[in-house]
Amino acid sequence: MNAVVQRPPLWKRLQPLISGFDGPLALAIALLAAIGLVTMYSAGFDHGTRFVDHGRNMLIALAVMFVVAQVPPQRLMALAVPLYAVGVALLVATALFGITKKGATRWLNVGMVIQPSEILKIATPLVLAWWFQRREGQLRVPDFLVAGALLMVPVLLVMKQPDLGTSLLILAAGFFVLFFAGLSWRLIVPFLVAGLVGIAALVWSEPMICAEGVRWPVLHEYQQNRVCTLLDPTRDPLGKGFHIIQGMIAIGSGGLTGKGFMQGTQTHLEFIPERTTDFIFAALCEEFGLAGVLVLMAGFGFLILRGLTIAAEAPTVFSRLLAGSITLSLFTYAFVNMGMVSGILPVVGVPLPFISYGGTAMVTLGLGLGILMSVARSRRLMPS
């Protein structure tokens, strides 16, 4: 007689895949994804298929997150060097054969058009965390020098494209790994002091260094224009300063509660440039006001707090460094985007996570969140 095999219901078969997920982190992701969809519906209402495409990109990112969350951190560590090598190779290929748009060579056609620098946002902290895991218990100054070299290779290649914004984000992600690995404050403080002195000098000497015909030897002309526009956007209100001025007008006009969903005049009369990408935060401020911004910031704050908690509870050096770097990188993206739209930072083309339109950036976000879920899952599934 043949034995009767009764298959368990679908929910029971899926339970092992979902049981290790971190509930608070998933809640923060759901809140920010909902805000992103609502904002994109309004900002992209008369902008082709942006809302549909944004929803599709978000579903792809969630699928990537779900798959990566099933991969144990030990296997992620085994992928660190290959992913970093592939990413750097793609950056070199971009420099040689890449697609140039608006004077920048940032894209590569590999059957589909990709932006290889996005890969390095994850690959760089991944390989640095792998390196420090290997050197656990025997860290010396030369180990930090090797890590610095691994960090500067992609940073310099991306800066050469030129893409100052992405290169700074990769630099920040790598720096966070070095910081959590034990980089001495004696090395950090001099750079902080030099940066503050440089900012003060820029503000004080703005009329002289931003005068017509003056060229800075280090930065490209468009990068110099961004710094000068930040210092005084009214210098060219209908040209280089238009983005910042219109963004600040939209933010200020939102008031406490905003003009209402789909009621933003700056947004729908197309005064806000790049209203579905880099400057979508201005559209959110105009329609939902300070109340909407506080909800958005609460979502990011909860996500970052939960990410740092996951990092603190991580069982290995690799997973702790990686989770901490990814979490603070998300904070950096949000802070830089909100800062540049608000006029306190230069416009550097950094998307707002979950909110801004973008395919490669959204998939990279899903990959980073999947790694956070993987670290949290490994901790939750460890026997106590």
C-alpha cells in the first residue's frame, strides 16, 4: 500500500523564510515605502509613467531584499571580494566604453544600461568589513592603510567620471566601516577641524572666489558653480540658483500642514526642477508641510535606530561593521538630500531613499536592506 503524503499548507512552507525577519525593521520599511508611493503619485502625476515605474522598482527592490535576507552573513562575506572586483572592473570599463550624458561618463551598456558606481555603495563596505574580519584581534596601522587604499580606488574612479555626489557617498560608507573598526579620533579630529575651517573660509571669501572669471584649480566648473550657488543662490536666480530657490519656496509655502495632496502649485506648475528625483523632498514639503516632514523623519529615525541596534547585536565583526555602515549610509543619503533641497548643502544629485525615482538606486537600497535583514536574521536564529 502506498503511503499518503500530506503536503503542509503554503503558509507553513513559507514560515521558515519569514520567521527570521526583523519586525520593527520591516515596519519602518513599509512606512517609508508608503510615503514614497504617495509622494510619487502626486509628483509624477503628469510625468509619464513615473508612478507605475516607481512601484515596479520598489517591488523589485523588495524582492532583492527578500532573497538577500535568506543569505547568511558568512556567505555574504565570501562574495565580498568578487563583488568588489567586478564593481571596480565595471568602473574601469565605464571610463573606457561608458555612455556620456551632460558631460559625465557614468553609465555602461551591458545589454541594459547600468550605473556601476551604485554597486560600489555596497561592495566597498562589504570588502572593508571582510578585511577587518580577517584581521580581527591583530589590527595594526598598516591594516588601516590597506583598508584606505581599498576605499580610495572606487572613490577616485567615480570622482573621475565626474560624479562627486556618489564618490562622497562611497567614501562615507567606507569611512563608517573604518570608524566602527576602531579608527582613532586622533586621526579623525584634524580632518573635521580642517573641514570646518575650510567652510568658514569659503563663506568669508565668497564675494572674491565666486567672482566672474575666477576658476578653482581642484574642482570642475560645474562643481564650483554648485558651491557658489549654495553660498548665494540669488547670484543667478533664473539659472544656476533656480533649483535651490524654487526648492526653498516650495518648502516654505507648505507651512505646518501643507497645501494638500495633489494641490502643490510649485510641483504641478513645474517650478520644481527634477521634482520626481533629486528634488522630490520639496514636493513632499509643499503638499504635506511640516507634519509630513516629521512623519518622514520619524520613519528614517526609526529605521536608523533599528539598524544600529541590529549592528550592536551582530554576532561577528564582519556583520557588525557591515550593518553599521549600511545604516549610517542610509542616514547620509537622507541628510544630504534634504540638506541640498533645503539650501544648506550643495546640490550633488543624491536621491532620497524610498522617495526619489530611480531603478539602480532602488535595487541598491533593497540590497542594503536585505543585508540588514540577513544580519538580524542570523542573530534571531542563533541558539541561545
